[in-house]
Amino acid sequence: MDDDAIRMLVTRLSRPHPSGGKVIERAAILAEGADSAAVLTWIVAHAGEPEDRVAGVSGRGLHSARHDGVRANTRAPLRYVLPPEGAVVSPRRHERTVASVHA
């Protein structure tokens, strides 16, 4: 995928994040059927960061805390957060994209 195609895909799939930036679900990228590896690489190259996981409630038992920590660290991130400074879409490009979609 080229840069413009990835930018449009990320713009379409992302939504506002409380930080002022955008957030995009990893599942949405995978479900899109596009070259997900290229999209994830693009996000990281444009200052996107994996969102921190919230620690879950550990199960009962002597070793549950140890296993929960290992499981949380080995999973792929669920969401990526993009910075608020417009790394995903510049306003001029976004207006052109929206105009071409509605034409």
C-alpha cells in the first residue's frame, strides 16, 4: 500500500482520543483486509504508540499474579494512539479527501 492509501485508511478507522489525538483499534486494521503489517508500521513511523493495557483483576491462587503479568506482556496491543499534532491528516488534505468521497 502507498502512503496516501494508508493515510486515508487510518483516517477513516480512527476516532478521537481523550489526549487530543486519534486512536485506532488493531482489530479494525486487521478486519480491513489491507496489508496490516504495512499499516501498523506506518502508524509507528508517524509517532503512533501502542496504548498501555489496563491491569486486569488477577485470578485466585498462589501463582495467578505471575501468570497474568506474563500474559499481558506477550499480547499485541489492542489500540494505537496517534499524537494530536496532526500526524495523520493535514486539514488541507482532509478537505480534499472528504470532497472526493462525497462527490
